[in-house]
Amino acid sequence: MKQIEEKIYERIVQFLGEEKREALTGEESLLEDLDFDSIQIIELFSEIEEQFGIEFKDYETLLEQLDCMTGFIEYIAELIAKEKQ
């Protein structure tokens, strides 16, 4: 799961800028703490889907359920595991 986490953080840093990397703790909300707007969220999700070969079915529900990076990363790891089965 560490590799997944690192790749996701790399994508997030692409949006936020390298200077924000050290401030990331895993408890941030994509919308509230990291100030992603809706277009950035969709772009981030699309890139993650492509990178990991997964598909998010409902972005809105995903955002409501996963309000911290740790939960988001765990969810992605679960989707990847399901895809490999």
C-alpha cells in the first residue's frame, strides 16, 4: 500500500506544488484542507483511474465518503485488489 500512497501523493503534489509536500499528513480533506476545486478533483480522479487501471463509479459519493487522504488511499488500494482478483 505504501507504493500506492506514494503515487497518489505524487499526483497531489503536481496539483499543489512541491512546496506543499512536507505539509501532507494523510488526514487532509481534498476539498476543505487542500483547496481542490471540482475540476481539479475530476482531473485527479481521472489520472488515478488511468494510472492504477481502476474506475470510480460515482465521484460525488466518493467525495462524501472519503474526506481524508488516508481513507481515499485505502479505498483505492481496495479497488486495485478487487481488479487483480
